[in-house]
Amino acid sequence: MPVESGSSAAARQAKQKRKSHSLSIRRTNSTEQDRSGLQRDMLEGQDSKLPLSLRSNLLDLFSQIEREFENLYIENIELRREIDTLNDRLAAEGHTFEGADLAKGALKTKASHSTSQLSQKLKTTYKASTSKIVSSFKATTSRAICQLVKEYVGHRDGIWDLSVTRTQPVVLGTASADHTAMLWSIETGKCLLKYMGHQGSVNSIKFHPTEQMALTASGDQTAHIWRYLVQLPTPQPVADISQTPCEDDVDFSDKDEADGEVEGPNDCPSIRVATTTLRSHQGVVIAADWLVGGKQVVTASWDRAANLYDVETSELVHSLTGHDQELTHCCTHPTQRLVVTSSRDTTFRLWDFRDPSIHSVNVFQGHTDTVTSAVFTVGDNVVSGSDDRTVKVWDLKNMRSPIATIRTDSAVNRISVSANQKIIALPHDNRQVRLFDMSGVRLARLPRSNRQGHRRMVCCSAWCEDNATCNLFTCGFDRQAIGWNINIPALLQEK
């Protein structure tokens, strides 16, 4: 019997392998076609409210994902076979025990590297496929109607904070790094008054609950209380702006505009002297707020302390110490003598002044990075935001763990909660503003299309329940504040 040479045997095996591979490809393609046709028949027979074109698109995307996973699975099997073959070869060559351990270590390293590549490829494929699926739903999703109503432009530097008066006339106040604070007409966008008494960046502005007084905190290590008297201009007709669904609008341009000097408001009266100056901090005063009743104020500073002052005498009543790093924000309860302070030490603290003889403190731990703000709600809740890209809702009666956690894709700055609708507005470093309910369900994202919205980091948000034109305001380092009209459907609010 003739003996087949080694070269001819190898050629015959390679030919058979190519033949079997081509047959498997044809069989796979035929199977995929049959399966696709069967799935499309089932799809047409199912009862669904989705359009057939959208359902067909989803089916194609899912098929692509399945094929990618199938290819990766086959590659994984081949890698395992190679590893087994190398192990058998090492065993046949009779390596010593130590040498075998070294070889196994090398094999493990190679296998680990291959596995990490496989894992990364899986993640990339999954992310790309799911992005396609999510983008296909964007055009059909509309949870809320958000309308940009007015832009308030006039500051020469970024705006750190904003607030709305609690008494008539209802005006908007902004605090800027240009060392000024401004009061604006909400309807016309005109500057009504400019406060120029600080020698440093104005980091915070809050209005007295019953009188026409403002409280500002500054980088000059002081807080000022100053009185204002403004007269609202005659409202002008507002241009009809079509309502825009908030959910994930397409951002046509992410380029920042030129940082040219913005001309200040014309014919804007100014105040240069404070009624009361509060001194005692040894660092930047980053925030300040009025206690209920307006007879005391609390300030938060980079000197790691919060101070409680008497408004009438300007005297320091309490120095609240305990934070390990600089404070970032302070907030007071709307109806009780409670204060919450947040810090770079990843915690925020609740200070209780309801008992005149003693004040207690409770520490909230739950964030892993700087707590940028913590605010009270009308009920017994506190909402905290952090640079760790999370927002947490806490119950004052149970401080051990949050009752809801919101995870985002960017650091969160000074948040605000709507008193009536209980909606949380989250301003982000990535120029976005998102809305969530108290249970952590996302309601909307404010539009950033057609050059609407902020072009830089959004620093703060503030709700206004008493104005029909604008009920949400935001400000950022693009030197402007924006007034929004947010319309949440009643059915969604009930949920």
C-alpha cells in the first residue's frame, strides 16, 4: 500500500478544513436567514403599539448584538483550545515541577491578557449597540415640556449662585465672580440694581423671608446684608417660542463662544455700602442663608467653620466646628431652626437650634467625594449632591442610609428642590441640567439644541413657585442666567 507523504497529507487536511469551513459558513448564513425570516414573521404577528419600522430596526440591532457575542464566544473557545494544547505539550516534554509552574504562570498571564481584551471588546460592542437602541427611542420619548424663556446677561465673569425673592416684587438675584451681585426683572430680563460692596468674588446670594434685604457671601472673608428698593419695568410681549421636549435633545454645537467682554447693563443703579457687615471668618465665605424668621443668618467658610450671627447686633452667636475640610455650602430649613452644612470632607452635618439652651449635630456619611450642596425639602428630607456624581435623598428620622440614590455622569453642583412639585434640579459640570423626582426617577433634561442652554459649567439652580413665566432658573460660568418654564404632566407628578 502506498504511503502518503507528510506534505500531501498536510495539503489534504488543509483542503478538507477549508471545505468544512465554507460549508459551515453557508450553513450559518442559511440558518441566520431562516431565523431572521421566522423572527420577522413572529414580529408581524405580535400585537404592539410600536411602529413596524421601529420594531424591525430593533430586531436588526438585537441580531447584530447576537452575532457579535457568537463570534466572541467562538474566539474564546479557540483560545481555550490553544491553552490546553500548550499545557499538553509542556507535560509531554517532561518539564520539571518548577519549570511547569513558570510555564503555567506565563500561560495564565497570556490567558488573562486575552480575557481582558475579550472583556473590553464585549463592553465596546455592548455600549455601541445599546447606544443605537437608546438613540432610536429619543425621538419618541417626551416626559416633560421645557421652554427657555429669558436669558439674563450682564455679568463680566461666571455666576456662582442665584436666588429668587420671597416677597413682592418678585425679582431674580445673581452672585458673580466679577465682585458684584445683580437684581433682575424676571419678565423683561433687565438689570434693576447692582450691588458693588464686596472686594472679592460674590459666592452666594439669599433674600430675607419678609423684607427687601439681601444676604451675600464673598471671597473677601465677609458676608454683607444690604437693603434694596426696586421698581419693576413695564412687561414687554414675550416672543412665542415653540415648546421643546426636554428629553435628550440633540446638541448641534458644543463649541464655546468667544470669551469677549460682555457689556454691562445700561442705566442700572448701584449700591456700594452694606447695611451690615459680618466679620470673623479667616477664609473665603462660600455661602450664607437666613434662618427662619430672618433674625439670624448662618455663613459657611473655607476656614472649616460655619458661623451663626445675630442680624440686629452683627454679633457672632455660635461657631459651628467639626468639619475636617473646607465647607462648600449651607442651607436652612424653611420652617424650623435647622441648618445643614456640606464640606469637602465627603460629609454634611445637620445642626439643630430648636432648643435655645443647646444645639445638637448629626453627621451624614454616604458620599465618596466633596459634598457640593445639601438642601432641605418642605417635608423631613434632605437632598445632597456631590462630586462623586451622585445625589442622595435622606430622611431626617433615619440618617443611616439614603432612601434614594441618583447616579449621573458628571459632578453635581448646587441643587434645588421644588416645594410644590418636589422635583430636584441638578446642575452639572458638563453643562447639563437634569430633573428628577424624589424617588430618583429621571423626568427630563433641559434642552441644549440650537444654541439654547449653557455653554459652560452650570453652577446653581433655583426654583420659583410664584412666577407663571419662569419657574426654574439656572446659572453658570458662561456669565449668564437662564429662566425656564417647566411643565410636568399631572399624571407624571402623581407617579
